[in-house]
Amino acid sequence: MAAKKHDPTRYTEMRNAKALRDYFVHDKFEAGVKLSGTEVKSIRAGKAQITDAFARIEKGELWLYGAHIEEYSHGGISQHAPKRPRKLLLRGSEIRKIIQEVETAGRQIVALRMYFKEALVKVEIATATGKKQFDKRADLKTRELNLEARRALHTRR
């Protein structure tokens, strides 16, 4: 019997729930991440979070800051620092596009989710602008109206 390709019990994705609440997301990009072996094992075990993660441009390269990957429990002496900056791997054209958006439009780069694509760890980053308090209230109001409409349709059926 062949082994299953996808094990549903394995933790495969970390999301940044605050990002969509606090920012207007514009363009999304998929980036690879330069990691050590113990970091990958920790991510596979579900011991990572990107709630406060963002990216910066330094010397023409993108670096991920604020991503917390716990130390691997069986790592021994070769452990990694949990909050160290990690290099993001993108094509040159994508990096130039991100640099242009950040410099001209004043946008920020936030991490939306971290996931496995086959055996590789990927991070979905996006250029975004911050929401004001009244924008957040408007989003909450539309979400509530949509929920009431769905409930009304459900009760009619």
C-alpha cells in the first residue's frame, strides 16, 4: 500500500491574523526563506509564529524580522536564535517591484503566512498600507452586515 501524500494531522501553515485586520493588502509575493535545519524541524512541529513579522530591504535584499521560531527540542548545541532576521529569497524583478512600491507609495512589507510547498518553507509577503481606526470599524460593520444577511438566507431555507 502506498503512503499518503498529505498527512492532515501535520501542522502545515502559520497565518498572521493581525495583518488583514491592520493593513490594506496590495500585492502578494511568495518568497523562500533561508533557514537552518533545526528551524525547519521546529516549523514542521508547529512551533513558529509570524504574528509580528515584517520585512525590510537592506542592500538590495529582503530580510524577515519578528518571526518567532522556537528552538528545536532535540537540537543539542547547534541551536538557532528564535527571533533572528532571516533572508527572503525572491527574483530580482520582484525585489525591484517591492522596492519601488515601498519608496514611492510609502507601503510596508508584512508577512501573511508561512507554509510548506512540498519540502520547502515559503512565506507569503505583501505590500500594505496601514488602516486607521475608522477603517477598521467600517470593515467590522460590513462583516456584521454580511453575517446577518447569511443568517437571514439560512433561516428562509
